Amino acid sequence: MICVSIGRGRHRMMIAEHRHLAEQGVELVELRLDYIRRAVNLKRLLADRLCPAIATCRRKNEGGRWEGSEADRQMLLRAAIADGTDYVDLEMDIADRIPRYGNTQRIVSYHNFDETPDNLEEIHHQISKLDPDIIKIATMANNPIDNIKALRLCRDSDIPTAAFCMGEMGLPSRLLCGRAGSPLTYATFSEDRQMAPGQLTYRQMKDDYLYDSITNETVILGVIADPVAHSLSPIVHNACIREQKLNMLYLPFRVPREYLEEFIQICPEMGIRGLSVTIPHKEKCLKCINVLDDNVAGIRAANTIVFKEVNAYGYNTDCTAAITSLRKTIATKHPDEEVFKGRKFLILGAGGVARAIAFGLVRQEANVFVCARDYRKADELAQSLGCKSIDWSARANFETPVLINCTPVGMFPNMDETPFEPGWFLKKTIVFDTVYNPEQTLFIKQAREAHCTTITGVDMFVRQAAEQYRLFTGQVPNLETIRYELKRATSAARY
């Protein structure tokens, strides 16, 4: 169940929001009494309510706004019980001072806005002795492993336990706690009224992540990156999952480098079947993979992991998607020529995407040149794949029929940047930009102004995402669904 927290300064506004949420189908709300600026009128707040309510009055050191005395706060909580609130939230240090009364159910809670302590199980055991109907534990996630600590409490407790982590790293536990047995999770009414770090809106949980449909049979997929908030993969994959009515959920997991191996080890316990892998993990993740496909073995970088039984399988769909996009465009423009064999390609950049595309082209017997600001990296990449490197300053005068940008230059929000000057483009060149946000990068715009044939990063993104989805689910997604959701998301991000 999703509980929506309401924090408004006036009774009238809190009552109106409570009614509005109930009419939208919300099954439980939390009335944050500490937000009300005047004397709290509980009878007014609780009268004629359309859905059950939790009465909560949070102290400042626990994320609240209560400015009165502690004695008055506890008196207010007792009054809420006396006036028949459905639930009351009592912090563990005061729960033994406020007795059970009537039909009000007791949520006994612990909050830690700094960390997820190592003794969570001990804290849970202490709360279990305080006559709770529900135990609530909310802690700050400082690493992705903290999520599994909270989820284990939900899963293993005999007393209904709502345990989850706060902050960006804690977002997965807010969505997966119900799968682990939690009776509720918390959301906010709107993004501008977030009451705890990492809190999602009701609509995000309900519509984007289909929280009410998550069961212990739901298969979890996700993307691992650091940072991860910018990733659009959850939007496109979840759209395809909804369209095909699969019992799956795709989540963003922020995983710093130092936690990568440990996180991948706990994936099966969290119900994770597949992962998209992006910066900075594409190369480091190889040590966690048991079986490599041919692309990964050659590129030495993976962007997809699929867990099957005891094995982790690694794939690289960047390579496949890029080669497919290039083949289609070149074959259309030069139908009577070899698509790749002997054709010259200049790649700008020497990172993971550059390596994947260069590997694919070399395997197709293309004549590949790598150019990057750091010549050492470009030369190392070229030597490792058996192609050639050129100096970054030489790119202006290097004539090539196909030019590929694999740098992040021009990516949102730095959309006024380009790795290539407008006067350098030649009309006959096919220009490919792997940046997909925005689709119309300055690099692509200037190439079109020079009458070049262009391939945008959206085409590659759609193809690589579709192949990932097939590997994860065994189903072929609708490419137009991916394209539509990607364009909608990138437009919304900029305006």
C-alpha cells in the first residue's frame, strides 16, 4: 500500500488534499501534524475522512517541523489516538509512554538521516518489544548495499515491517519493500513537497513503477551507474513492460565503483534478473561475469548482464546497435558498394562506446581510425583492436566517408558544444553521433547544414535498448514505443 504524506500549514489545505488524494484512489495518508502552523484541531482533520489516516508529529532532528515542547508533542499524539485516528506514528524512544487505546494501530518508528547503522536487526528487536502493530525503519542509504539490509528486515520479520532507505541510493528499497513483505511505503503528493530524501510522488510510484502490481514473483531489472538519475532506461524499459503486460519492473540503481562487485553478488537475492550497465562500470563489471559473448570478449566491456541460475552472462548491445545503424544507412546511400570492408571510418573518442563501435567495425574489416583528446588513450585503443590512431588536432583535415562521435560533447545540458567545427564537414560524409539527448545535437545540426547524411544517437539507443530488452525478457519490444518514450523524456528534461 502507498501511503501519501501530507504536510500543509493550514487545516483547510490539509483536509482538501486528503479528500483529493482519496478521490484519486489513495488508500492511506499520513497527516503531518508538525507542519500545521497554528493549534492543531484533530477533530476537524479526522472528521469525514474518505480514507484512513496516520497521525504523525515529527521532531526537527527527525526531519520534522515541530517547534513546541516535547511534552506538548506527546500530548498531541495521545489526543490523536483518543480522537480515533486509524494509525499513530510513535518514535521508539517515546512509544512506551503512550499506551494503546481504542482501535488505533501503533506504528513504532526509527529514523536515521545520516546512515544505515550496522545494528539494524538489534534496533528492530528493540522496537518489537514496544507493542507495535507495524514497525517502521527509515535510514539513509550511503551505499547500495544498505537497501538489502532494509529489505531483509521486511522479509524476515514476524511483525509487519516497513523498512526502506532514504536518499537517491535508497530509492530501490522504497519500491521493493512491498515485494519483501512491507505493509506500506511512503510517497509525496508532488515533487515540490518532498518530505524525506529520495521520496517519489504518488503518481510516479503508481503509474511509472506500477507499485501496486509488484509481488514477490515480480522480476526485477535495472540500470547500474554512478550517477544514475539522468538515465532514461527505466522510462523506456518500463513502458515496454507495461505494453506487453509482463510481471517485471525496471529500476535505477546508483552503484559507486567500490560497491560494484558486492552489489552484483546480492542481485539474485534482490530478485534482479538483468542489468543495463553504463558509466563507469562497463569494463570493471567483467570480473563479476561468468560467461562472455563474443562482443564482450573482444571489446572487454559489457553493457548488459543477465542472471541465469548460478551464472552471470555478459553482452554488449552497443556494438550490435551501432553496426546495424551504420549498415542500414551506408547500404541505402551506396547500394552497389561494400558496406564496411575497406571503408574508412574516423571515431572521435576513446571510451567504452568508442571501443565497442571500433571493435564491431574492425570485425567487419573496415579501415578504422581513432582520435581523442588524450592521444595515449586513443593509441592504446587502436593498438588493442588492430586499427590506427591520429592526433586530435589532425581531425580537421582528415578526409573520411564516415565520421562517428563517441564523445559526450554536445550532450544535455551542454548543448552548445561540438567536437567538430562546422567548416570541417564534407558533403559526402556520413555523420553519426552517439549522443541521444538531445537528438539534434549541434554536431548533427552542423552536419546537416553541410548536406551530410546523418545518423542520430536515438537510432542507436533504440536498437541497443531493444536488444537488451530481448535478452532480459525473451520478448521483442515495439521499437516505436522505445523511440516515442525516449523523445518524450528528453523533451521533458529540457523544458
